[in-house]
Amino acid sequence: MSNGSNRVSRLGAAVAGIALLAFAGPAAAQVNKSGAGGLAPPSNGSFMVPIIQKLGLDKKNGLDFDINLYSDPSTLYADFASGRTSHIFGAFFNGANFYARGLKVRLLFTVSTANHSFVAKDPAIRTPEDLKGKTIAATTSSGFYGMAVLFLRQHGLDPRDNVNIINASPAAVQTQLLAGSTPVGLMADPGLSNLVMHGFHLVGDMKDGIRKELKMPADAPVWYIGAYADADWVDEDPARAAATMKMWQEAADFYNDKPDEADKIISEFTKLPVEALKTSRKLGLASFKVVPAIDEKDNLDKLFEGFKSVGFLKEVPDDGIYYKWPKK
């Protein structure tokens, strides 16, 4: 069997070290007016961007919003750590790692919940218990692998003992599954929806398992993507930060209230099939809800504790990481 848990710890430390590596040498800086950065498609962290642009929500809120979208997550986080971007939309646990490393990070607001799951085609692999003894392809450097380890732990499964984890990129995981060379894979959307459209099925309820493992309420959001910023950027112009959140709230409202229009806009921008976007909605893989991060502090703290327990987070941040929005 794989020594997966030890590997998780090493990878978690590596992810946490991104902030330090960013200062190791010069890099080609991308510059934009707003100072924003985010993950490029196919990450669902980019889904609100075309809605904001198409509807002109930035101008409506007094902003001139542009954003650098990164295909390589490590470059996104390195640019934030080095000050090349002032605020980004990415995995919350990375923001917590920056804070633990001494960066003046403030969590601003939520964006979307986790959208990953174990997936298989074999009808005999349906429940988490069916994963015992199986080989699972997963991208072990990704934060959603840390969440998957929590799910496995809830069901008495351990990469060091009774499941075999093999590391592969998201594209390679999908290729192996489609080729039948691996019986189970860990996938995030939109690749996950694509596999479901090709006869695969989800194995267990990832979010439910994580909630139970971390003793979260049964209806608690399992947050993954959020907005966070350098504290100086927020303090320099709190009204700008508030307008940024309002802009994203309006985009999320449009996504939720007008799904057909939203999926068309997202499809044109990301080149993802509308059918895959509709499948994702049908499966309830991710929800978009923009609220102040501090309002979700209890749930986020639980998730941070979970990330720490599997080696993806150096320490659970104190309350100073949460931006305290001025009361209206």
C-alpha cells in the first residue's frame, strides 16, 4: 500500500512554503489595474468572472475590474505572496498558510464550496466501504486531496494501510479512468461532470463525510474557494473592498437565479460544454454563495483544523485572519 499520509504531510509543507519560494528570485510579473488574481478555467473559481464582465457589474459598483487568471496555481499563490497581486480568489487553506507564514492576509468573503468526489465506473464500487483495498488515482498536491483524506478517515480508510493512492495530474486521472487502467479516481469539476456524462458515478457523499469527520452541522457549507487580500489593500480603501464583495454577490445571484443564461456565459468563456455545467448543477457538486468570511468563521475554522490534521496547514489561524467588515 502507499505511504499516502506521510506524503500528504510533505506535500502540505510544500504548499505552505509557496510564500517563501515566491521571494527566491525574479519572475515575470503580470500587471492589471485591479490587482486581482484567480485560477483560470477549468477551475470554477473563474466562473463569476465572465458574468461580471458580461453584465458590467464592476462599473455598476464603481470599479474597473480586471483579473489575471493563472493556469498554474503555484504561480497564482507565489505572485500573491510577493505582492504582485493584492487580492486573489483561491483555496481558503492557502490563505491560512500565508497567514501562518506571517503575511498580512485577510479573508474577505466566500465564493464556492468544494466540488470534488471519488468516481468509478464499476457498479460494485458505490459506497466508501467499497474503496477498501482499491487503487485510487488522485492529485495528491491539490488541497482537495487533503479534504478527501478526511472523507477516507471518516470511513475507516487510510492510504498507509487499506487503500492504494497513486499520484497523477487531474488530466491523467481522467485519462486513466476512461482507459479503465484505474478503478477509482479523485476528481473535481468540470472533469467530474464529464466522467458522469460518460457512465461514471460518484462514490459516497464527499461533503457529508467531511462534515461528519469534522463534527460540522449537517447543512454546513464545505467551503473551498474564497477571496482574500493583503491587509494594506483592504485598509487603504475599505469601500473598494466592499464594492468588490457586492460585485461578486451580484454575479453569484445571477448564477443561481438565471442558470440557463449563466451557463451560456460561462461556457463561452471557459469553453466547457453547457451540458457539463448543467450536470454539475444537477449533482449539486458546488454552490456559489458570497458572504463575509467572518460570518462563516465556525465552519472555516473546522475546515482549517481538518487541513492541519492531514498536513496541509501549518497551524489554525487566529481570529486576526478574518476581515471585520464595518457595520452598516
